[in-house]
Amino acid sequence: MGLFDSLFGGMEASGKFSEHEAFAGVLLGASACDGHIAEDEVDNLITTLVRMKMFRRFDGKQFGQMLNKLVGIIKKKGVEHLIDKCVESMPDNLRETAFANACDIVLADGVVEQDEKEFIELVRNRLRISKEQALEIVQVMVSKNRG
């Protein structure tokens, strides 16, 4: 462990994520899987989270701190590492919901690039979503984002 690791080691998530961080991390990963996060993607992500019951008590400062932590992990270790940490803390009852929302984010612009396809498959596998269930979810999200 280097000098800066010992001084700043606590800045990265030590231990498990909260369920809030895990859920938001999967959605942030969907926004970042193509190598960048556009401002409108962050706005869409926050809008999605704010509408959910589980984030009802979060204020702007809490959202900012959580997203900064998650973005820091992406910058330091990449999207796949973030997803692995999220999966560790994702409650079973939120796995399909996280997958559906990640699909929604990827499909929002109407174009699915190869890196986005690979991301969705990675998330499906890590969250243990069956191919059949994933196909149903993707079909609904395609319909939702068609217009």
C-alpha cells in the first residue's frame, strides 16, 4: 500500500455499498458504458432515481455525494469493477428493476452501440437475470423508447 493509498484509501468504497449505491451504480454504469457520461444522461439518471420510493428521502447533497463516489470508482477502476461492487450489495428484489432501468438508459437515445450491448449482457449475467426474463424486459424497454 502506497502513501496516498493509506491517506486516501477511505475515499473509495470500503466494504459493501448500500442498496442505494448499488442500484444507482448500475444505472450510472449504463450511462458510462460507452466511455463517457453526457450531462443529459446524468439528468436522466437523477430523474429516474428521484422518482423511486427508495430515494424519496435523498436530498441534492446526498445524490451528489453518492454519484461522486460512484464516478470516482469508474474513473479509477472502470465500469466493470463498479458493476461487480454493485452486484455484491444488490438485494434480490431489486435485480430485475436495476436491469430494466439500465436497459432504459441504454435504449433512451434509440441507438445501441456494441459496448452498450456488451454492458447489458454483463449486467444480465452478474445480476443473474435469465435470458428469457431479460428478453421480456428489453422488449418492453424498446417499445417504451420507440417514440
